[in-house]
Amino acid sequence: MSNKKWGLNQNTLGNLYKSLVGSILDYSLPRLNSFSEKNIKKLQAIQNTAVRSILKLKYDTPSNIVHHEDFNKLKLLTVSNRLFELSERYVGTELSHSIPLVERLVKEYKEGFESRHIEYPTPLCNCYLTISYIVQVQ
């Protein structure tokens, strides 16, 4: 995806990355939420490599600088932040449609959230504040 070979600018390459790789993240949300931290780090490494190539950053550029540059220039979030955003949107949409079973699940989940240790987080764990806010508004 080097812009030297293709003659494409940073924005075009960034949009191409979002279309090809970003859409895989977006449409794989249910599966990706069960990924281990190790696998999410692998996905982040792939994104970092693509960003370094697109923005012509040196290979040894620290990840925090890569993340800063990709957000400012390409408007990309880190993989974990994107997954959190997608989970939040997914749960918010479900709650906004007032599906009785989802409402009951959220009510029961919210009641027991503070009192338990969560070993395997779910999309609901990631979205606790959003769920609390939506439930209060309704």
C-alpha cells in the first residue's frame, strides 16, 4: 500500500485502509469482543504497520506517536477504542429500540454489576456507563 508505487495520497490510502481493514473490524464486532488481549494487540500491530506505511513514518516510530498521527491525519482510532465505540453503539441502538428482552437483561445486569467480579467481559461490560445513561433517560 505504499503511496510511492501507487501514486496515491495519504487520505486516499487512509480511506482504502478503512474500507478494506476497518470494515472487517466493524462487521466482526460480535466475534472480536471475545478476542483475547493478545489477539487485539496483533490487530493493533497490523494497523500500526499500515499507518507507518501510509504516513511514511519510520519503522521504529513509537506506537504512541503512531496512534497520535493516525488519529490526527487519518481519523483512525486504536483497535481497542474502535471496538469499545462499536460495542457502545450496538448496545445503545438495541436499548433505544426498547426491545423488552434486552431491557430486562440490562436491568438485571445493572443491578448486579457493582457486586460481582467479571472474569470474561462482554459487550455489556464495555458499555456500562452508556447503558446506565440510556436506562436513566428512558
